[in-house]
Amino acid sequence: MNDTAKLAVITARSKCDAEDMIHAVYVIIGRAATESGGHGRLRIYLTLITQF
């Protein structure tokens, strides 16, 4: 399961509170930034966050 799919699952299980959600998103961003060495995917995740 890739990071985007994980984010979708977390979103679907929205019984968790906002803090859990935000923490999970930041963890995923951190991984994406580390894997890609920076920018491409990170921009996508930042776009996703601004829509929450």
C-alpha cells in the first residue's frame, strides 16, 4: 500500500480526532520528503493538507 492509499484509509476512518489525522499526514509527508529527496511529492501532500 503506497502513502496515498494510506492517507485515503486514514481519511476514511475519520473516527480518529483531528490531532491524530494531522499527525498521520505529517508522518506521511516526512516519509515522502525523505524518499524523494525533497520536493516533487512533498508539493502534492502540501496541496492535500490545505484542502482539509
